[in-house]
Amino acid sequence: MKSCLQISTRALGFTLVELLLAMTLMSMLMALAYGGLRASTRATDRGQVILKESSRIRMAHQFVRKQLNQMMPLVFEESEDQLERTIFAGSSDRIRFVAPMPGYLGFGGPQVQELTFARGEDGIVLVISHALLQGFEEEKMYERAPIVLLDRIDQAEFQFLALDEEGEIFTWSNEWEDPAKLPLAVSLDIEFNEEVFVRWPLLTASVRVDAQALSKLAGEAGIERSRSTSRRKMKQSRNREQ
């Protein structure tokens, strides 16, 4: 009777080996569950980052395209003898032109806008500066801090399309040599650094102004700017006399 009780009591317990084996299996299951949960969390976070970056890049892409499409052949700079006039200036890392601004960024008429690639903390940044065309002076462009459109850029370049001497479409160039004319189109290519998982869609924006309207508006703008410059010089002269 006593031996039977001992056998049944011993059968109800666990040996040390069984406990160690159970703990080992439980640890493995918990490690697998934690690894899967962590991988799922990382995938979710990365998806949110990609979605956020994609939205930011898409908004910047649409904004730049819209501004380039709305370029106007208006003079924003001219020489003292008024023979050399500038309606567009462009290089591989900077462009300057006249176009209307969205209401939430600027108002009061056409604005001189400058898109520039500058050095930032995390690479190259694309910024925009602007000032009213009426009474425009170089200093006014930088009275306010520029607006950052894109950051963490590794490489970037503007290119311009023009006509040759025979009126045929010429090749793309990263230097604009005729400031008195608008290019046929402007291209913007950007490569982000490794921290950005979204690629920049190549942007090619055509200028929606026909040649006749361009020449006419450019001439009228030059005349109007000449009058504005003359009035400003006369005012400065009167102030000095007083």
C-alpha cells in the first residue's frame, strides 16, 4: 500500500530535466514571437516613413512643375543702359524667373523666384526665395529666410532646352546662355541619399508661352521696368538734394 502511494506521488511531479526542457522551449517560442513582432513593427514604421516621404516629394514635384509652367517673360533685371535685359537666369544649381506665387506664399502680383541648391546639415537642400517684381532689387530676395522644399539630396541638376539658330530644337544644356529669352523647357533631376527610400520622378516642365506673346510681353515689361527704374532714380536724386 505504501509503495503504491509513493509511485503515484512521484508520477505527479516533474524532473529537473523536464523543467529545463520546458523553459528552453518557452524561451525559444518567446524569442520567435518577439522577433516577428519587432519585424512587423519595423515594417510598419518603414511603411509610414515611405508614405510620408512620398507625399512630401510629390508635393514638391507638383509645386516646382507648376511654377515652371507659369513662367512669365517679364524683365526683372537690366543693365544701366537698358540694352541688356534678363527674364530668365539659369545654371546647373540655380534658376531665377518671374511667375505668380500661390496665395499662401505670396501675393501682390508676379514675383521673382529663385530655386537654388544649397548645402544643408544632411546633404543638399532645394530652397526657394521670392520677392515682388514691382520695385525688385537683389537685396529684397533675401530679406526672408528661404523656404526649404526638399532635403537629404545627394545629387541634383537643372537642365534647359532651347532652339538653335535655325529654329530647330537643340540639345539639353545645364547652362542658360540667353537671359533675354525663356527656355522651351526646364528639366530637374534629383538623387536622394540612402536615407530616403523614394526616388524622384524626372521633372520636365515646358514653358506655356508662345513666341509672339513672349516677345511682346518682354518688351512691354522692359518699358514698364524702365519707367519704374527712372522714377526710383528721380526719387533718390530728390532725396539727396533735400
